Amino acid sequence: MEQTYQYAWIIPFLPLSVPILIGVGLLLFPSATKSLRRMWAFQSVLVLSIVMIFSINLSIQQLNSRATYQYVWAWILNNDFSLEFGYLIDPLTSIMSILITTVGILVLIYSDNYMFHDRGYLRFFAYMSFFSTAMLGLVTSSNLIQIYIFWELVGMCSYLLIGFWFTRPVAANACQKAFVTNRVGDFGLLLGILGFYWITGSFEFRDLFQIFNNLIFHNELNFLFVTWCAVLFFSGAVSKSAQFPLHVWLPDAMEGPTPISALIHAATMVAAGIFLVARLLPLFIIIPQIMNLISLIGIITLFFGATLALAQKDIKRGLAYSTMSQLGYMMLALGMGSSRSALFHLITHAYSKALLFLGSGSVIHSMQTIVGYSPTKSQNMVFMGGLKKHVPITKSAFLLGTLSLCGIPPLACFWSKDQILNDSWLYSVIFAIIAWSTAGLTAFYMFRIYLLTFEGHLNAHFQNFSGKKKTSLYSISLWGKEGFKVNNKNFHLLIMTKKKSAYFFSQKIDQIDKNARTRSQPFLTISRFGKKKTFVYPYESNNTILFSILILVFFTFFVGFIGISFNDVDLDILSKWLTPSINLLHQNSNYLTDWSEFAKDAVFSVSLAYLGIIIAFFFYKPPYSPFTNFDLVNSLIKTNLKRIFSDKIKNGIYAWSYNRGYIDAFYATYLTGTMRRVSEFTHFFDRQVVDGITNGVGLMSSFVGEAIKSIGGGRLSSYLFLYSSYVSIFLLIAYFLSRR
């Protein structure tokens, strides 16, 4: 076993071989490298599979021995200062390495087909492999300096991947926004690292924790300084895990390819902040103020993210705000000291949200089969609906991921979220009420995404409608807005049915051919602005894409069982896995003791989830939903909802959510605007004052020189006469002054 641990250095560095070989191949054999480009996708999957097998082997050994292993070697030695590099293998490292490799392999397999026709195919796999190296290096780091180096490499890779389509201005702006926002937190992280080195004199985790505990025990620390260092440390996790108020980069990061969203912004990079807080929790748990701050930021983020997801039209942005909210749950659990619950939810959420993102990619892929659809329209849920008949496998997988995130048993996120909700009652009643209400909001906005995308009828295209009558479709607006405008013209969606020719707004639409299942066979041609637009059926993705989705469905079903235990059945592998960390934090590994206690704790959370789902059905019900036949119930519910939600409240909630809580506008007006005004003032001061004084001195010297040059004639007698006149005048003045 000792020998196996000695070769653990291959975990971060083996994926690095892929970008190196791709770079060398493009430099020496460009034509062969480009023509055999799918070979590099196979190699990326192969090396990450080797790392996954090695990580699983180390995890099994840890389950058997319950030990940690650290290997370091000296890098810099200078008198009393020494800097060592190495790797640390413990339960937290094992969890993160398995998570990164399993999701990474599935995303790479998915990307082989999703990015097949992209000109940057090789560049994409080089970036992804380099990101895997950076992320694996981060989770295996044994000291703070090593953490910071790989932390910055992860940020660089996210910048490259978000801006992968850098020729699109929106993507270029998104990657810059992500980079700048993360630099704010990373600067605080660097100051925190330097502060704790000043306190303890060590970067190594083991020495840092031991020395810090001894200093606290002997009361030899300035507690205010320690608290501020911890806050700076935590700011790095706030930015990387998209916590309030540094969350603004995450929804814009969806401008990158969908596989990037699945790997980076659902399962790995955004989990880096959670990992950092969990790694340093033995240090934070001694400082009550920082623990309160962590839980406060977590509760704000989970509620804020849920409210911002309510009215998003872009399917990936809606999932991004959902990710932000779920990361808030994890941060809340860490602030409460429940690191086990946080890591459990990290695992279950990663697989469920990766499933949802890959499912959204399959939907986007199918929507782009409609000729003339732009990438913006293919992600807009307003243009979707009725896709379940055309992409049934994707629909079923997306539904399971949605149910898991809503907390419906027995899917994965139910087990982990329920533990966090139960722990919140023991920490704070106010926090518990917010966390439980957010669980209902999660069910609402997730089913809103599902219903708008898959239920109802296929929304073909916009058709100009010149009539004055307006009507609203369930897939346009939650808050009853009737239609909407494009270029100051009213547009409405055409609804198509497969039963017979449909009449909507007195516009006839031909019947859809049921056999039109290929990309090349058109089924509808309509006239808009005098031009004909041809559409084809959305169709199911191919087997390569569906393979990754179905494997994630398996994880979504069964990964939650690693963290549950009852009196008669002990399945709680996670607690056994985390025994060293749990003992260190004085946590109880026995969470669920009997079925009756479990049912009593779970019934309320599941009821809230079902309530959110039912409300979503009433707001966004398809024409053939089971709620359609209950006219009396519908009228009663709608009447009560109208009493509760007046138009002013509905419009306010819609505006708040759709405009991202006005945080981006606040930053643009008061932060960016103020910085611009300060920059303009300093530019003016530099040009007009600093440069003006310098230029004025030079100009004055030039004038004096010109004046002296005009006085001089080159004759010595004239100079003697002039100087003697000056001397005479000076003597006369001095004489008269002396007489007074």
C-alpha cells in the first residue's frame, strides 16, 4: 500500500501529457495531427480513465486503513525558510479526484460528438486536459503555496474555456468578466495566505493547523488580525464558487460550449471554493466569526440564486443560477460545521447538475437542427416546447435530473439536501425557514425549465400578427405578460399539433408529417417578411451524447445511497470514508438512525418540493396536462393566486429575477462607472496638470531663450554699454534708497 501512495503524483500530471503532445504534434506534424484529431479525444479519455482507476484504488485503501498519506520534497531552502512541494492523499482528496475524473470522462466522451464540427476541436481537448491537470493538482496539494498556484491555473483555464468562441463579442466579454471577478477573490486569498504564514510561519496544512491551535490555546494571537486573515482567505472561495456578491460571472460564463458548463460550472471548478473551505475548516472552526460569515454568505446565496432563476429565458442561465443556489446550500452546511453534509451534497449535486447541463446541450443540439436558428434562439426556452416527442431519451434523463435537484426520493440530491435542511434547524430557525422555503422555490423553477422545454407543443417560429387582440402562451411569461415585442412589433408563437391542422390567431398551419425524422427532410415552410423559412424536425442526439447522459442517470439514481444508514441497513460509506476528517472536526458520523425518524424529517421537505412542482404546473401547464380538466380547481387556485400576487408584486418579482437582482446594473453604475470617472479624472490630471507643468517649464525656457537671442547682436561694445547701463541704474536706485 505504501508503494501505491508513492505513485500518487501521476494523478495531476498524467492528463498534462495530452496538451503537450497536441502542441508538439501541431508544431512538428500539423497536417497529420489535424487529420487524426479524434485520436486525441481518445487519448484524453484514456489518461483520465487511468487517473480515475488509480483514484478509486487509493480510496478503497483509505476505506480499509482509514489513514492519510503525505509526500513532500524540498524545493527552496534558505536559512530558516523552507518551501516544500508534494501531495496529500486523504478522504477529501479522494472524493474530489473521483468526482473530477468520472464527470470529466463522461464530458470528454460527450464532447467528441458535440464539438466534432468545430474548428477548435483540438484546442478544446487541449484546454480540457490542462484544466483537469490544474484541478487535480489543486485537490492533491499539500500546502497553501501549491494551492494558490493551481488555483490560478484553474482560473486561467476557465478564462480560456469560457472564451473558447472568442470571435463572439459576448463570449469574449464573458471570459473577461469571469477573469476580473475571480481576481478580486484571488487577491484576498493571496493576502490571507501571507497573513497566516506571518502568524504560523508555515505553509503546510498539518503544521499550520497544529501551530495555530497551540497559539489559540495559549492566547498568543491578535484575534482581530486572525479574523481578517480568515475573511481574506474566504474571499477566494466566494469568487470561485460564485457566492454573493461575487457571483455575477457565473451566468455569463454560459457563453462557452455546453460541455464546459457541465464540467467546470456544475461539478468541478465551482466546487473548488467548497473544497478550499472544507480543507481549511479545522482552522476556520476555531473562529466563530468566520463560521457565522460562511453560513450567512451561504444562506444569502442559496436564496438569491433561487429567486434569480425564476424568470430566466436562457436554459443554461437558469441552470447556472440553480448551481449558484445549490452551492449556497453547501456553504451553509460548512458554516454550520457539517462538512460531511456539504461534501455529500457536493457529490450528489455534481452528477445531477452535470446530467442537466448535458441534457440541455442535447436540447440545444436538437434546436439547432432548425435551419436559420441562431445559437441565441436555440438556448431560449421561449422558442422551445413539445420536445419530449422528438427527444424522448433526453427528456426522460432531464426529468430525472430535475426531480433529483428538487429533492424527490429516492434520487441523489434528496438524501444530501435533506440532511442540510435538518441540520439548519439546530443552527438557526431563521436560516432554516429560508433554506426550506428555497427548497420549494427550487422545485418551482426547475419544473418551469422542464415544462417550457419539453411539454406543450413545438413552437415553430414567430409569425407577424397584425390584429389588435393579444393573448398569452404558457411558455412566454410566468407573470401574465401578453406577447412581447421584437423591433417594436408584436409577435406571438405559432402552436403546432400532430392531430390535425391547427388554427391559432386565425393562421393555418399544415399538418406535421410524422415520418419527417431526418435533418434533410423539411416538414414545414412558412412565409415571414416575404421570405421562406424551412424547418426540420428536432431529433434525438446520437449514441455518443446519449451514452454520457445515461451513465449520469445511473449516478443520479444510486450515488445518494453512499451516504445513508439505518438501524437494519448500514450503507453510509461516506462517513467511513471521511472518518479522519470527521474525527478531526468532532462530528458525529451517524446521521440517520431509524426509518421513523427519517420519514418524519423528510416528509416536510418532500411536501414543499411537490408544492413547488404543482404551482409550476398551474402556471406553465401544457394544454393536455391533468390539471386542465379540473376547471373549478383551476379557477379557485388562480383566484387565490391573484389575491396573493397582485400585478405590482408579480411585475416586481419578474423584473427582479429577469434583471439579475439589479446587481450587475449596480456594479456597472457605481463600481465600473466610478472607476471610469476616476480614471478619466486621473487621465485629465496627468495630461493637463502634470504634463502641463513640465511642458510649461520647457515652453518658458524656450521663450526666454528666444528673447535673449533677439537682444544679442554679436558686438562686444553693445554688450559693455548694456551691462554698464544696468549697473548704473542699479547703483542709482541703491543710492536713493540709502538716502531715505
